[in-house]
Amino acid sequence: MSQTAVSRLERGRLGGTAVGTMARVVAELGAELEVRVRWHGEELDRLLDAAHAAMVERLIEILVPLGWQCAAEVTFLIGGERGSVDVLARHERSGRLLVVETKSVVPDMQQMLSAFDRKVRLAPTIAARRGWQVSGVAKAIVLAGTATNRRRAERFTATLRTVLPSNGPTMRRWLSDPVDPCPAALWFLSDSRVMTTIRLRRVRPTQQSRGRPGAGSVSSVGAAVAAVSRAPIVRSEEPQPR
């Protein structure tokens, strides 16, 4: 890049600069660029939370009839490490423990995996504090089964297979009879209720914005987010718990 272009970025003059260009500059500085789209005030946040809640609800609906005792959004603070487990479940007959991380969108892959590893490592202690005796720990990262999430996961196939060699169907078979060795699975959840909730958060141009120059350009927002997702992913020094 030219010195003039870098200087404009340093002075905060971002008009006319492509998001992909900003992402590359930020990556070279060892940082990450975050683009946040505000839509109808806090409605976007509520829809993201709704998608997460729908996934947790569906997982509990699957687990309870199979004999699993479930707890959602379990917080912990152990030896200075803190965070929350989306779904912590114990199979009453076998004593197996299941740690589940749910994501409606695929975030920074390295940060997600490092945070998940911490939760799995601390899971027996978390369970003991709830009075649960465990005979083994299974783990799963459950992603909403969108095309975008699947493409994103494909980019990190080797990494994900190392951490999570099993898949959703394998995990679901094991859940009904958890006597075999505990699996570690990447599970795409495509339940109709979950997918409907996710579709509701897609941004549409409002009636007020139609016809206004530059307004309602959803494709531009999509291109910007896509540009950021293609930028190098830099692992932060101290990943924050979810």
C-alpha cells in the first residue's frame, strides 16, 4: 500500500477505503478488524440471542428424553478461569458428561477452540460442584446448519477433524446409548425451528430506506462482511471467555 493510503487510515479517514484493505492493514498490525452492523437499534442483538436460545432449547429437547440431566448457560470461576458452558449434561445411568458449545455463526476459529478446550478441561470440576459424579467427558461444538457455516468449517477441515473427529449422526447415536468411548463431534443442527429463527435475522431494506442513495444496499454489507471473513485470522493473546 502507498504511504498516503496508510496515513489516511491512521487518521481515521476511512471513506472510500475497502473493508478488505482495512482488514489486511489491521492483520499486519497483529490485530483484528470487527465490523458491526446496527439494525433497528438492538433488534439484531436480540435476533442473534434468539438463534442461540433456539439451538440450546432444541438440544435440551433432544437430550432429556434420552436420559440426560441438562443445565444451560452454566457459569464457572475456577482458579482464575471463568466463562460459561452453553449446555452441560450428565447421563444418569452411565455417568457420562457432555459439554456442548453452540454457535449460530462461526466466529474466530482459534478463539472458539481455545475457549472450548478450557471448558472441557474444567468440566469435571464444574460437574463435581453440582454434585454430579462422572465416568467420562464427551464434547461437541454445535453449529447452525447454514451454508455459510458449512463453508467456513470446510476452510478448517484439518484443524476441526483433529479436535472433533466425529460428526453429528455419530454423536446422536452415542447419546441414546453412551457406553462406548466418549466422542468429540462437530454437529450441524438444521432443525426447522432453529433455521427459521436464523432466517428472521437477515437484513432487509426498510420501506423508508428504499430510493435513498446508498440506503438498503444489503449486498454491500454482505460483501464487506465476506471481505473481513477472508482476511487472515489472528489469535488474540488472551482470548476472552464467551
